[in-house]
Amino acid sequence: MRRLALVVPLSLLAACAPVPPANWVRGGALLDIPRARWALADLTVDIMPDGKILVNGEHQLSVDRGGRVFGLEAEPVALLEPDGRVMGPNDDPLGQVGVLHASLPRQANAWITVAEGGAVIRYADDGEREPLGAWMGCEATARAHQACTLITHVLGMRMDKLARPRTPDALQMGLGNGLGLATGSLFP
């Protein structure tokens, strides 16, 4: 009876845990992991050659050569498929990422660009361009540039979510970047 009492709560926890994207184990698009830095106001994002992603010096995520972006506990955050689709846990679509441009889920047009010179541009709904700093170190190869675009897309979606009107969830997860956002972890 005791054993059953332990199994039921553990199985309920497992049922609630996010499921990695279908191709997580196999991996997705082949990336080169550069030593690169995205500077935006008082925010810096560093991609280290070992795949660690540091936000203002704090390890927040990691990326690997198989297109997997994962959290500090190795939990899946995003998988870049070879065709450019980005899948999240439970196979939730997270958009499309190419070498230079990324689009949001179910959107045909790019919402963000990492230009060849490293400039990051966000496109407003009306098409207006908004500069979002610049990457340095992404230009070595197309696969390295795509890694920078992927990280910009994943972090940019998070920043965009946090910039919307405050909810209790947004107050707990912030990002200090000089744009009026709270300070804290991107991925609690």
C-alpha cells in the first residue's frame, strides 16, 4: 500500500512535465557555436564556445551543435529543426529561424533580423524597424550566424513577452535591459 501511495504522486508529476520536442534526442539543424556577444543598452548576451548562454554574466541557457536550446537543468526550451522550424516542449511551434531572419509562430514575415554586420532589428506590427543592439562574433560561418539568430529569437520572444503589460508572472521573471523591464532571470 505504501508503494502505491508513492507511485501515484510521482506518476502525476511525470504527467505534468513538459515533453521534449519529438526530434530532441536526434537533434535538429547543425549549428556552429561561436564566441559571440549581443550588446543592447545595459544588456549583454554572450554565447560561449561550450554552448553556455550568459545574460549579463549569468548562465541562463545553453545551446548545442544539434540545434537544441536547453535550461540549466537540461530541460528543453527549443529545438531548431533542419527546415528552420523551431519547436518547443510538447512540440509547441515557436516560429521559424533562418540564417538572418526569424518569424513568430503562424506568421509569414520576419519579426527579427540579425543582419550580416550583426545589427539586430525588430519589426513592429506596422513594419517599423526598431534597432536592438548588435551581435559581434557571429559572422564566422552561416551556421554560427544561424546560432546567433536562434538565440536572438528565443530570448527576443521572452523579452517581448516581458515588455507587455505586467502580470504577476511577468513581475517574477524580468530582464534588465534599459527598456523599462524588471531585473531577474529570463528562464526561472
